[in-house]
Amino acid sequence: MALLSPFSSRHPMALVVALLLLLIAMAARPGVAKLLYDQVDITWGGDHSFFYMEREGEDVLALCLEETNGGSGFASKDAYLFGRFDIDIMLVANNSAGTVATFYLMPDDVPWPYHDEIDLEFLGNATGEPYTLHTNVFANGVGGREQQFRLWFDPTTDFHTYSIEWNPKHIIILVDGTPVRAFKNHASRGVPFPTWQQMRLQGTLWNADEWATQGGRVKTDWTQAPFYAYYRNLRVTPCVPSPGVAWCGDEPTKSGWFERRLDVAALKEAQEKHMIYDYCVDEKRFKDKGFPAECTME
């Protein structure tokens, strides 16, 4: 991986130098894709997290977690209603037990009992164990729709692309272009689906050792800190409706325009190989009240 060496968060002058290099690179890149620096704001932990430049000319945001700072995070400057969101992430290396890096969509200023949310959470691990991708979907304040996957590669040695496709028909979660999860819009049958709340793309790195690794049995080893997760190359692609439709929210219910966006065969294969938890088959969890309605819908 060809990176300029990240500057230590413990040396403020080095952070100033890093920012100056970033500004110089921005001025020298007319007519190219936006830098991540232009697209997001660091929302917390800014005294520990920083941007730096790759030799190829792309900027990287390094989020930092230490025992004393509680982590860090960013949010996109813009909010969106439907679209495709792709970002490249390199996760915490070595013993990352207890840490959680995230990539998700969530609205501003919507009361918690009514908010929508689409989550990807990367659960840290003890050295040598695979990472777990934990996903969830909230609609009108109701979540509890967890699916988990074992990543089939080492996500700490290079960047990989994680994507959320959100349109009026589906929410599709992809890893390096492979769909691993799809949540279909069954609103017409009484299942809430995110259709009206504009959401910001957000990313965080924080400590969740009360639950993240082996159900909280493995705690964060702070002697390994600081922990870093790296984000780059954010691409946001607006939702495109079918011909003759003004915008995606007006897509007719019977339209198959967005059905073509989901590779059903690839999704089935990925789930058979890599899914380790699906709320829709957790009989113990739902033995008293029955499975959620969407679990029995095609």
C-alpha cells in the first residue's frame, strides 16, 4: 500500500504539516474527483484524527481510538434521499478486539423513536481471527433486523470497498461489489421502509467491548492503542428513476426498474458462504411472538 506515513496524533505540528500537504494537493488537482476532505466534516475526536495524502493523489481520513478519547467520527456535508454510497475502508490491524469501525446512513434531528438508519459495523477481533460485518436496518424507529457476515479476506492490509444501495425497492449492502444483504420494500404490506428521511453518510471508530467481540467476553487491550481505521474515496451516486419518472420517490409500485440492480444469484451464494447470523431464522429470539413479517415475504 503506497501511503505517505500517517502523522502521529500526539504531535500537533505534524498534523499542521499534514494539513498543508493536503491543501497543496487540493490546489494541484483541477478537474478530478472530490477529495474526502471536501465531502465530510470530522464530527468528534478531531484532535486525534487527521487527513493525509496517498502518493497516488487521494486523501485518506484516519480515525483514531484511544482509551482517553473515546473514538472519533465524521459525517458527510450533504444529506441524501436515495442513492448509492461507496467508500473504501482499511480496518484496525492486529488485536482489534473491542473496537468497532462503522459506515452508515442516519438522518439529522429526527427523534429516536422515528428515525431511519442503515448500518454497517465492523466488529474487531483477537489477532488471527476474521472480522465480523454486523448489519442492521431501522425504519420508523424499529431496528432489530441484524444480519452478520464473516469477511472472506483480511480487511486490515489494504482498502476494500463497502457500499449501500438505497432505492425505493431495496436496500442492498455490498462488499467489493458482491451483494451480501438485501432488504426489500414491503411497506405496502405493513413493513416500515426508509422512504422519506434524508440521511447523512457517517463513519466512526469507537470502543464497544461490552458486546463487540465474542459477546463482550474479549475486552479491548489498551496497550495496543492507538487504534486507527482508514477511509478514502467516497463516491455518492444519486438515484436515477426510470424514464418518464420525475424522481426516485415517484417510481410506480409495479415498476421493475430497481429490481435489476440486485444480483439474486450472487446474493444467495454470498449468504450461503459467509452469513453467520440472520434474525429471520433465530427461533429462540422470536419463539414467543413469532418472526417479523418481512421474514416470510419474498
